[in-house]
Amino acid sequence: MKNKIIEAASILYAKDGIERVSMEQLAGNLNISEDIIYIYFKDKEELLLRCLGHAAKKACLSEEEIIKEAKSIPEIILKVSSDVFREFSTLSPAFYKDIRKFSRAVQFFSMVRAKFREKCTLYFIQGAEEGYFIPGLSYEPIASIFVEEISMLDFKYQHTSILAFIQGICTEKGLHELTILT
């Protein structure tokens, strides 16, 4: 039941925003008593944190699958960033507005973004070591800009913008790999 509540809340929060979804509405959506939700979660913020944790776990599993199947670092970066972007693009503007009211959720989001930035830094460094990206660049700030770029893109420009960003740090080998991938 706990997982069903988390899944239902995740869908409603993403679609309608957090504030617009009451525990009563969530319970009605699941055909359960509101009291059952409170058996598992003390309040809305705890439920929201569980929803965010659930989404983060799904993203990690997806990333692991991409890493297993990918043949190069540029492929990993393209696919992982597309997955991350796809997830962010499903969240309504109301969700982004509402989440600011939940300090622990804001901290969680910041932590997830920091981890993603660290992973991107490592991917870029590995890509430079493998000859795909220009060696000697400071990849930490590049990864920071890359993560910010992903979070601000309009869906219709996402692939083109990510590709252009990555092309800017590619060697000839990296550009060749991107041509094959796209």
C-alpha cells in the first residue's frame, strides 16, 4: 500500500502541483481512508520526500542500464541527460512553485542536482581521458553549466541544445562519435 500511495501522489503532484493535492483527494483517488495514508506518512512533506526518493531511485536504475548498454561516454551523457530532462519536463509549473514551500524537499532537490553535477563532471573527465573531449579543461564548472542548461530547456530544443553543448568540448574523435550517435 505504501508504494501505491507514493506512486499515486507522485503522479498527482507532478500534474497538479503539491499544494492542490490534498491527502483527502489522494485517499479518494486510491479508494482508501485518509487515515491509511497517515499510518505510513506523518505529513505531506514526508510523503513528498518519499516521492522524490522514489523518483531518484528510478533515475539511478535507468542510469545503470544506460551505462551497461552504452558503448561510449558521449552516449552515456546524451542518454542520461535526456532521461533527466524527460523527468523534469513532466513536472507542472505548479509543482516547481509549490516545492519551494517545503524546505526539506528543496534540500533534497539540491542534493540530487549536486550528485548529478558530480556524475557529469566524472563523465566529462573520463571522456577527456578517452579522447572524446578536450583535455585540460576545468570540467567541474562545465558540468555545473551543463546541469543548469538541462534544467532550463524547453522540451522541443532539448536534444539540439544538449548536442550543441557537448560538441563545444569535443575533440575530432568526440565529434565523430556524436555524428554516429545522432
